[in-house]
Amino acid sequence: MDFKDYYKILGVEPTADDKAIKAAYRKLARKYHPDVSKEKDAEAKFKDASEAYEALKSADKRAEYDDLRKYGQHGQPFQGPPGWQSRGGYGGGAGQDTGDFSDFFSSIFGSRGNGFGGAQGRSAGRRGQDVEMELPVSLEETLSNESKPVTFQVPQYNGAGQHVSNTTKSLNVKIPAGVADGERIRLKGQGAPGIGGGAAGDLYLIIKFAAHPKFDVEGEDLIITLPLAPWELALGTEVAVPTLTGKINLKVPAGSQNGQRMRAKGHGLLNKAGQRGYLFVQLKAVMPKNTDDEVKALWQELATKAAFDPRESWSS
């Protein structure tokens, strides 16, 4: 089963509003409708456009699809995130209610596919409670493809819907590429079990970037403060600067200023497009803590020969 990027099929951005999505669908429907189109593969493209519109026209379906979209790439095999379960086997079967829609569509929406007989075969039981927890994530983990173990408490209810206990549940969760601080990730069916045959609730993970000893975060960019001696700012130098994945050699030009920022492309955090932001290196002059008489004499000599007034602009 291959993943389908419904935004790509309609030719719209993931941020497109309902009006833009509807307009894009109508344009494609007119172009590829089998009754009028002479385009190659018109019928297949018409079905793809119809399926994409069906998935995105409803706010609920779109939100459900957007949660899964982080884990797929158009045209590539799709397995779903940890804890995700296909809905293709619900009710009377995906093929009955989703018409000519793909297996991928059916796996997400099951018998709710196009709104025909959506309640058939569903249990009348009560859906389980959702569980929400904060998940601390290091900046390094946002670049890793490895799974992160998560342990949380799941409430248990009796047949009357009364809370009776909590159980501990553990999962291995893959952090999506481009995840942002504060982002809410849903793991379908990993919350509390349903009552009377109802569906299980969901687990919501709130991503919280852990404080880093070296880097601050600004969106997809990172900031690191680079301590430098005054003469390094004046004369220029080359410094090995830490990044999340190693070190880079940074050339500090002669005459650089305290507080000045330099940037290194591609050494920040990942964004949703799979690209990395900038690493901004902020220069900071650090004075020697202890100076003897000989060093003080050199500073005095520099002050005399440089004839520099840093507050010259104050007098104008």
C-alpha cells in the first residue's frame, strides 16, 4: 500500500484553506472527467482528485490525514506510525463504503470513506478516553531516526464507565522529522480502552524541547554564544564551533564586534520540508580575569596608540 499525498495530487499547499482545496478539485475534475476528457489516464487522475478532495474537505478527516502525513512520502510504501492501526477492516469492509477509493484511503477512514453507510458495522459502545502527556525531547533527538521509549499511565474503566485503576503502558515512538517545540502528536488507539466494544482513545504527546547546555532555539534556527578574547576579535581567528552533529571551523574576521552574529547554513533544526535551518554564532568578548602589571602596561600602551573613542558618537 503506497502513501498518497493528497495536497500534491490537488496541487495545493498543506496550508491551503477549504476554498482553495475546493477550487483545485473542481479544476481537476473538469480537466479529467472521463465523460469529456481526452487526457491520458484521465479516469485514474479523476479518481485520485476525487479521493484527495474527499479526504481534505472535512475538517475531521483532514486533521486525521495531517497526523499521518508526517510519516509518509508520496508513492512510497506506507506502514504508519507506532501504534497506528488501519481501519480497513472495520464494518462491512473498506471496499463496500469507499467505492473506487484506494486501499490507502480505506486504511485511514475505513467505513467512513465517502459518507455512505458510515455507521454500519460499528459498535454502539463508548469511545475510550484520550491520554495526554508532555514528551521531553533533546535537540539531538529531533535529528535522529531512532525510536524513543515512552511510558505513560492509561485509565481503566468498568462496564458502567467508572474509573477503577490505571495501567502502565510503554511504546517506542519515532519523533517526526521537523517536529516543533509544543507540537501535539497523536498516536491513534493508544489511549484508554473503549467501553462496551467502543474504540480505544488516542494518546497525545506534547513535544517539549529539553534545555540544551550550548544552544538556544529560534524556530528552526539555533544560537550558540562563542567566547572570544578581545585580541581574537581585533586580529581575527579560526575556532572549532560545536554543532548538534559534530564541529565546524568558523573563521572570525579581523575587526569583528562583540555581539555580532555569524551564521552557518544547514546546521540548525530540521523543518517540515526536511531541510535544516541556520546555526547563528554570536560573538562575545571575554576579558581576562587576572592581569599582572606587565599585562596592564600593554593595555595602557594599546589605549594610547589606538587613540580610539568608542563613545565618539555621543558628542554629535
